[in-house]
Amino acid sequence: MDRICHDSRDIAGVDEAGRGCLAGPVVAAAVILPQECSIVGLDDSKKLSRARREKLALEIKAQAVAWALGLSWPREIEEVNILQATLKAMARSVQRLKRTPKFLYTDGNRTTHLSLPQQAVVGGDGLIPCISAASIVAKTFRDHLLVHLDRRYPGYGLAGHKGYGTRIHLERIRALGPSPQHRATFRGVRPETRGRELCLPGI
């Protein structure tokens, strides 16, 4: 599918990272790109190497008209469910922009609860440059954060798997019990379901 190239200084792209993880926050980013953007290689962050993401994240932050982050931590995720927590994080990222956008593009099939005009685009992180940029900013920030959390909560391997439900992660949860950064309502973390098929409540 061809990329959609109609960003402007009044349009923000919004995306998240970490929605499917068992530990750590869900992180959203909002990015407004300049009218003439010279950043080459914007794409879905999951399709890029770590080194490429890091390089692009620096370029995005240097050239963006505005960018901001919004987080939802495990206790809030447990309280409102992962879908609502993700939407809250996305709204926070938009509200923290230094420039108020006139329109939002969000990745996926859900828009935020904000009153701004907006459109959800499935696969938007690979189609719309400002969403691609938000995807990269959110992913790189969250990866760095999980390295920090790994030092604070050692033994789970958070720096490696970034909180996703890998075999090693599930084994460490069973051996150590969940840390304060684990999402207690997720299967694989809850004692009665650890090691079984994972579930994302609220989706």
C-alpha cells in the first residue's frame, strides 16, 4: 500500500508502544512534523532495526514542530484495562504538545477521547509519516525506560525482552513473583494463570 503523504504543521500523529507487555508502562507519543520534512526512512518502528530507530528518533526530535510523550503505568492499566489506559496515554501525549494540533491521526482502529478532529488508521505507522515518527519516538523511549527498570528490578530480564511475555520472562515471574512493574491483571502475571496463554484485558 502506498504511503499517505499529507502531513502539515497542524497535524499530529499518535502511536503507542508496550500495549502487549506484561511489565512496564504503555508509552504513547504524539509528533507534529514540519511541512517540508527531510527525514528519510520513516516507517513502523517494529520494521526497523534498533540502531535505525535510535538514529531516526534523534532526527525526529530535532526536526519536529512538536513532540511529546504520555504514559500509563501498571496500576492504572490494572484499574481501567489496557485499552482505556492506552487511550489515556495517547491523549496525554497530545495534551503535552507545545503546539495544539488541528487534526490527529492515530494508529489502529481507535481514536482518543479528545475533542479534536481525528481519524484512526489501521497500519498507519507504516503509511502516515507523522504516525511513523510517533511510533519510533514511543518505542525508543520505552526501550530505554525498560533498561532503567531492569536495574531497579533485577532478575526479570526486562532490558532484554522489554516486558513482553517471552518464555524466559514467564519463568522469572514464576520464580520471583511479580515486581511492582508487572501488570497484575494480565495472564502470565496472575498466579492462577502464569504460564498459560496470554490475554490482554479490555481489548
